Amino acid sequence: MTAEVIGFLLVLARVSVLVALFPLFARRQLPNLVKLGLATALSLFWTPAAVTELNSIDLPNISGPHFTLLVIEQMFIGFLLAMLMGLFFWPAKIAGAYVAQEIGLSLASISDPNSQDSSTLVSRIFESFSVLLFFALNLHHFMLLVIDLSFKRVMTHVGLMELPTEGWVQAYAACTDWGLLIIAPILVLLMLVTVILTFLIRAAPSLNLFSIGMPLRVGLGALLLCLFSPIIFAALEHYMYRAKEEVESLLSSMMG
């Protein structure tokens, strides 16, 4: 095989894993043929840059085991890039899960056949808004830039021992904190409602907590979501920029 064909196959291995695991493309509602076409088109675009970076390797005379190891390495890098891009969407999903749990909608989770996971209605709404913000803030351009830099700077020789493991763990742990901070005002108000309902039940034991409390919490939660939506969107925008900084930091550490 020629150097261009081998370079294309290596690029395709990385891009196909990235497209398969990236949150925007991982759902079943996007046909596999479209995913394959997207991965092929992106691979053709980045093949010249990859072949240039692989000039130290005699690609036409590469052995089978060496080629297999390179393919596995490219798939691993694609997996890392997909996990990095997931930092833009996980805080919104976590924030929605917190709200759903607080107002009692976590019991009515929805089994999503597209992503093969179970999520609440509020989480799916927050995820949808995070996707809209992702494109509104032109972060898809940043994603393409990250992929381009990965081919120019991290084509080969990325090992597990070279990864900033502590930084990755801190970034993933920060997603939980960001999700909580995004929705913190609503959570505080709902907790106050819970305390007030508790005192009412103790003052009037004849009141039925489930018949009064649950509709009140759901209705108040929906009202608070509408009232605080500008603050929530501003917080989502802020933490998307924070996620961008985390991605830049982790990528620069991975590149050395």
C-alpha cells in the first residue's frame, strides 16, 4: 500500500472512533451511513497533514504488527478526543438530573432508544439547550481546531504514562460541581419549600404530604425553571467557556 492509503486508514481509525463516541453523533437517530460518510470526508481532509507528520515512518514498507499497533493508538487518541469534547455537555445533563431529583421527576425517567440510557425529561431539555449553545458560541469551530491540532502535534507516540491523568480526573470531577452550580438557586428554593412543607405537616398531621407536596414541588419547580432560565443559560455559557479552557489545558498537556 502507498503512504497515502496507509495514512488515510490511520486517520480514519481516529476520526471514526471520535464520530462514534462524540455526544452529538453518538445517538441512533443519526444513521450509521451518515456517520461513515462524515468520518470518511473528515479523514480525506486530514490525510495530507497526517502523512506529513508520519514522514519519519517508512509507511509503504510498514509491517503488519506495526500497522496494527498504530491503528490501535489512533483509536485510543480518538477516544480521548471524544471524552474531551464531552466536557461541554455533561454539566448540563448533571444539572438537569439534580433538578429532576429535587422536584420528584427522577422517578419518571425516560428510556432513550437513541443513546441507550435512561434520563429524565429535565436532563434532556438541558442537553438540548447545551447543544444549541455549543453551536451558538461557535464551539464547533473550536472542536475542528482541536482535531486539526491533534493530527499536527499528536499523530503517534501517545502512551498512557504520558497522559495528564490527574488533570483528566479533576476535569471530570469538576463537571459535577459545575452542574450543581448551574442550578444552585433553584435547588436552594426547592429545599426551602421542602422545609416549609415539613413544618406544615407537623403542624397539621391530617395533611397528606404526597397529595399536596408533590404537585406543589413539580409546579413550583417548573415555575422556577422559567423564571431563572436567563440565569441558567448565562451559567451554561460560562461553564462552556470553562470547559473550553479545560480542553485546551488537557490537550496542551497531552501534546507536551
